[in-house]
Amino acid sequence: MAAERPTDLTASSASTAVSLTASLADERVDHRFKALPPDAEGLTVKDLAAERRNLFTGGFTTPVLALSAESVAHNLDLLETYAERHGLAFAPHGKTSMSPQLFVDQLERGAWGITAAVPHQARVYRAYGIGRIFLANELVDPVALRWLAGEMTADPSFRFVCYVDSVRGVELMDEALGAAGTTRPVDVVVELGAGEGARTGARTEADCAAVADAVAAAGSLRLVGVAGYEGEVPDADPERVRAWLRRLVALAAAFDGEKRFAGAEEIVISAGGSAWFDAVADVFAEIPELSLPVLKLLRSGAYVSHDDGHYKHLTPFNRVPEEGALEPAFRLWAQVVSRPTGEQAFLNAGKRDAAYDLDLPEAQVVRSGRDGSVRPATGVTVTGLSDQHTWVRTEEGAELEVGDWVGMGLSHPCTSFDKWQLIPLVTADGTVTDYIRTFF
């Protein structure tokens, strides 16, 4: 049987997060935040946002990263309706943005909770009222486990689920939680590895069973499901990914048949990055009736901002265009500071400002430094990044001069957000309506 979409608990979590996140608007703007107007020094974020400054004429310095308000809202809405349409609960991966404001937007659109990868992220989530956390990793740090035990004791409504993928990991968790005096068991899901040479996870069903046996013997843990990450399937294609997802579902059914989920209120089956969530939706629709309700938990995260490179090519919406399309929301604006030859130019943004781990930035538009007119960046190509410079090649006839602003699309959201602590949220006409705070 399929679990109903969470309602009351989700709404309660969102309400708490809204209240705590509101305090971010009271933070003072100063030198810590790149690109913000020098004359805004000392204003609160709320007061600066109320001024509705223009990104190009309102005193911002370059380089400056902007998020499209319209595209972010569109992307948030699209995954909400996608999850609803396919009967999926949604715990978007918060590592992408590490922004409590965006977490609130996701919770208000029905997200079950927020996914984390490491203890620091979970601490940020809790500081801003996130009531359900799915940690997509095995947690064996005794200090972090002691903190977790304290959180669970202090807040009986707090729901936490994490991976286990080894007998030794289970032993370490049980030892640390027992020493911390945990008052209720920590829910865990056995992680099935995506194949030989993939990342984490127990490699075989027998290995998974051994981990489950260890959980059953641990007094501080409770087995509630299975999970994994299909993005690590070697030589991934639709057939291989679906085959692995069916193994995951079969593992859950086998564990259920063996009554390994005794004491659980529901069975959690979780997968789903940003490249194959269509396959997750298809295979999770095939989950047979089990002895308990099933929480089909999707964890995609990069969709919030999408991008102009890696995910633009990998997004499942390319395969299912009838379901909609995500919109790239990032644009990095940098200024031409040197034009030494007719074939070369340099901008004042670099590795400190732009993602570069997957693809280089893509020059998209040029804003004239003379009159503010905007034109396509025809014949302008980014060829490399230094720490503080973008290397640009210009073709013959390309219009580009010192003082012009170049707007660039970025690839890989996770390594774009993490370079900026306060990001202007900008409407299509250049008006800055808010500022997105991140915690990396």
C-alpha cells in the first residue's frame, strides 16, 4: 500500500521553519557578503530588500551572482507537481543550496523533509526548524551521534533517518548512541550499493541482510527501510538504472517478508538524484503491496536552480518533455577589466566565484558599460578560470570592451551556491527582491 502525502506534520515543520528563518532578514549587511552595495553597510537584509534596488544600477559591485526569482519559483513548483503526479514523497537534498529560505519554500510546497549528507548540514537544518531529516550517509562520528541523541530527546516530534551499509558502522552507531543515553531508537535504512566500483552501500543482498541482522541486534537502532543512489550505477543508462532500482524494491519486499521491519510505522524506500528521477518514479510505481504503508521518498536537489551545463544535459525532463522543463536560475555577472588583444579579454570573476568542477561558465549576454543595452554574447567564449579572472576568447567582430558586463550561465548548482553567502534574488527587469542566505 502506498503512503499518503504528508500533510499536518509537513505543515507544522514548515511553520516552525518559517518562524526561525525570518530572523535571517535581521542580519546586518557588511563586508562579509560579496558584491553587495558598499552604501548598504549596516542595513538589515530586510531593509535592503525593501529598497528594491536594481542589480545593475543599484550599487552592486562585480562579480555578482544572481538567482532568477521567476526560474526558482518555476522549478520549485514543477518538482512539487511532479512528485504529486507520481505519488512520491519528497525530501530534496539540501546540500545543493544550504539555504534555510529555500528549504522553507520546499516544505511549503509539500516536501516531507530535507536530505542532508553530513552532520554539519543536519545542525543547520535543526537550527532553522527542519522537523524531518534524511541523512543519505552512514553516521559513525560519536560526537555527531551524541548531538543527534540530544536532539531526539529534546524534541520528541523530530524524525531522523539515515543510511547504514556495514556491520561495523552499526556497531559504532549503537555504541555511541548507547553511551549518549538515547531515549528512542534512531531509524535507519540499509543502503544498497549501485554496483561494483560505485560509491557507498552494501554490495550484495547478502551483505544487506548482514547489516540488517546487526541492526536487529542493536538496541538503539530501528530498521525502517532501504535506500540508495541510482546516479552511481556504472555505465548508467535507462535499463541499468531501472534494473538496480528493481533490486532495491525487491530487497525491501524480501526484508518485509522476513519481518525485518518490526516496530516500524512505515517502510521507507528512497532513491533519486537529479539525473534519473523519471526512472525512480517508474519503478516505484511498481512497488508491490507490503505489510506497512510505503514512503516512496525522492531526494533530488539540484533542480532548485538547475544549470546551463551538466544538468541541462542530464535532466530527466529531456526524456519526458511532456512533464515540463526546468529553467536555469543562476547568472554570474562579471566585468571586462582587460582587453589586451582583439582575440582575448579578461573578466573579474574566477574560481572563487564560479563553479568550474564540471563545466566552465557559459557567456550568454553582454550588457554595455556605456548605455546599459543588452545583447547576446555572440562570439564570446569562456576558455578558462584563474582564481580571480575569467579567460575569454573573442571571435572577429565580437563586440566587447573594458567596462562591459558579461552575464554567464553556470554548471553544477552545488558548487555555485557554496561560493556565495548572500545571493540577490532578481526579477527579469533586474529588481532585487530578496537575498538568499547560505550556510556552507
